[in-house]
Amino acid sequence: MQPPLLDPCVHCGFCLPSCASYRVLGTEMDSPRGRIHSLKAIEAGELTLDATVASHFDSCL
């Protein structure tokens, strides 16, 4: 069985400087770490994928 793709992220923030949307927008939810957090919350049923949440995914370049 393959491990889930979201599991390797340890939320260290090392990716933040290389993320163009995070550098421009400066918000955690527009960072790779924030998007992974949102995906996990959606998968767990703790967050609904609505227009606001989707906008953070759409900001990814």
C-alpha cells in the first residue's frame, strides 16, 4: 500500500521561500504547507471545499 501523498510534509516551512504565491500573497493558506493542511482537513471532513477554500488552491502558480 502506498503512503498518502500528504504525509511526507512535516510542516517545517522550508518550501515557503520557493513558493511564488506565498511570496506574493504572504498568507499561510496560500503556501504549500497551508494547502496541505487544508487538504488534510477536507479529507478528514473538518473543512468544506467551498469557494473561499478553493481560492487558496487556485492561487497556486
